Amino acid sequence: MKAELTKRLMQFSKNLVTAAQWLTLSTINRNSVEKCVESGTNAGSEYVQAGAATTKKAFTFKINMCKQQLNAASYRLELITETSKDKKAELEALFTEAKELAAIFNKISRTLKKNANEKKVEEEETEEK
């Protein structure tokens, strides 16, 4: 699963960079495109860093950063898709992929939080005994 997700994030980043290269840039949309590419590619980088985390807290932080970066990328992709005259189908596919990846990281984040809460309850019950 980890290797598949890493490959999927890398492919998403490559597709995002490629799309940015063929988009018609203007003074109005340039900033959105640049930030979209930045947040989209940062998500993959954060995931790689999460895999190298030495503590559960650091891992959880990096996973949450992945989720935030993908949410930002999907927001900007939606904006770009709605306002661009270029290759709508390709942009919509990127938007869909960003939303799906964000949903994956949202699930991972919720699971980590649930597990942390369960562990905390177990520790409290152990201390009471």
C-alpha cells in the first residue's frame, strides 16, 4: 500500500507539473497555478518524509501536512479548471485525483487520531488500576 501511494503521489505530481507547462498563464492565474503545483508536489514530499519519521507524533504531523497540501491543491485545481480555457478534461482529471488523494489522507489521519485516543484511554485505565 505504501509503495502504491508513493507512486500515485509521484504520478500526480508529474501530471500536475506537465499540466502547468501547457496552461496559458496570465498575470491573473499565474499565482494560483504556481501555488497549486507547489502544494500538489509538496504532498508527495511530505509523505516521503512521513515514511522516514522517527516518532509517531512526527509521522502523524507529516500525514496531516499531506492532507492539507492536497486540500489546497484540489481547491486551486478546481479554481483553475473553472476559469481556464485550456484542456478542461485533463484539469478535471487532476482535480478528481487530488480529491481522491485528499480523501485517502483524511482517512489515514482519522485512523491515527482514533488509535491515539484509544491508546490514551487504555493508559488512563491502566493508571487507575
